[in-house]
Amino acid sequence: MRAIHISTLEGPDAIEVVELPEPHDESMVRIRVHAAGVAFPELLQTRGLYQVKPDLPFVPGAEVSGTVISAPEGSGLREGDRVAALTLLGGFAQEVLARPDLTFVLPDEVELDAGAAFLFNYCTAYFALVERGRLAKGESVLVHGAAGGIGTAAIQVAKAFGAGRVVAVVSTPEKGEVATRAGADEVVLADGFREAVGRTVDVVVDPVGGDRFTDSLRVLREQGRLLVIGFTAGEIPTVKVNRLLLNNVDTVGVGWGAYALARPGHVATEWEAMLPHLRSGALAPLVGSTHPLDDASGALRSLETRQVVGKVLLRP
């Protein structure tokens, strides 16, 4: 089968398309991959900068959609089932193995492309807003990087789970249109967002980091929460804790993978909580660009250059 190898840590241009044996493990679900989600961790892995550092060479790819080729007895999965799965590694290939507890049958209403764009981003957004952020009905939410995969997921999860107002922060008017399509109530540009919003926000979702972090604290109401998800801007910000004390606000770390994957059954609980909203269309992943396997480098570079809107997919 054809697959992507990271064999050196020289960035996305150094990845290779290789031929590998088809994977086999009777304890795992074997999936014919329809599409694989492409995310910032895979970009970091091409340079050895992600916290998960497999031995070289390895096949990246943490999430896929596809059809089941075979599944263990008692898993509840059957040949031909349309599924979304967290593979953690190996997804940038024509076939992949996944744990049964991290493989979920897609509703008939959900396309396979949407399935490949769902688990990583929407579980992260759910964990951030509902589990770590304690989102309450009617609260206002501000989302940075609101046209990207995490951003559009956060907009929809916030609305589905009771937010009264969602403000999207974007870098360009064109990205603002994407955030509006995802369901944002308001859109503001990153430059000057603090002045545009004022101190009116209960929860800030921040997958960006960088120099906007302090202003994010300044838009929070009393007892507001700033959810730290990532640092796509590159710079890891610092916070003067007197800002937290004086305004009675929280800075909350959101490490979904480390938390959920260490607790068997937790991802399934998140899936079940979101499933009615996935069926209804309230949670509807926005798929951005789709790339063939031969253009995996281009897919990863699009994340690096911040050209991305919605979720980037790789189709083997």
C-alpha cells in the first residue's frame, strides 16, 4: 500500500511517499482510508517538535474516515461500516489500524469527508468549552483563529452547547466569511479586537497564543475563563498573574489528548455527547482544501503558512 513516511526531521518538504505492507493485527480495526485529517501536530512532527516523537521512519496521521475491512469479535464493528477513527499514527496511508474504542460508526447523515474532520477538532473543542471551560447556557464566547479547524469546531460546539453569543476573531475579511458560515454571531479582525469587543466575554478559546494573549485576558468579564489550546502563532505567551487576581479570571490549560487518551472510554463519552448535534447538522465540519497523497507536503505547508480555512484533508 502507499503511505507517507517521515524519515528525516527536515520539515514537510522532506516527507516521502513509500510502499509498505498492508497492516495486520487481529486485536485492531483495519480500515480502508477514505480521507485523513491533517493537523498542526503532524506539521510539528516533520521537524521533531511535537511531544510525541516516534522512532524514524514512521507514518503520521492521527485521524481518518473510511470503511472497515475487518474488526475484532465483540467490538461492535463490522466489515463495511463507515467509520471515523483516531489512529494516533499511521493515518496517511491507504489502510490503517485503529483501536476499537477509538473507532466510531458514522451516522448515515454524515459524509466520510466530514468524518475525517470531526474527532480531533470537535473533541478538543468539547473538552475545552464544556469540560474544562464550564460553559454555561447564555454565556458569551470569543474564538481566536476562528476560520481554522479548531476555530470553526469551537464556534459550533459553543453554539450547540448553549452559548448565547459567539465572537469570531480572524485575520482577514475572507476568513470572517468562513467563521460566519460556521455559525459565529459576530466577526472582528485580530488587529484591534480588544477595542471592538470590550470587557464582554465569559470564555476565550485560544489556539493561537502569541501577542494577543494579554488582550484576551482584558476582554474577560469577572470570573471569565481563557482556554489555552495551542500556539499556532509560534510564540508561547506568559501571563502576569496579578491580572488573574485583580479581575477574578482563570487561565485554563486544555490538553485534550493527554487527558482523554489516558482514560479509557473518555473519547466515547465525548462522542456520545456530541452525536445528537452531529446528526442534526449543528456540528458540521467545514472541510477546506483536500490533497492527494502525493501532495502531503503541500497539505502540511498550508498549515505552516496559515492559509488554512476549515479542516485540511489528505486523500490516499
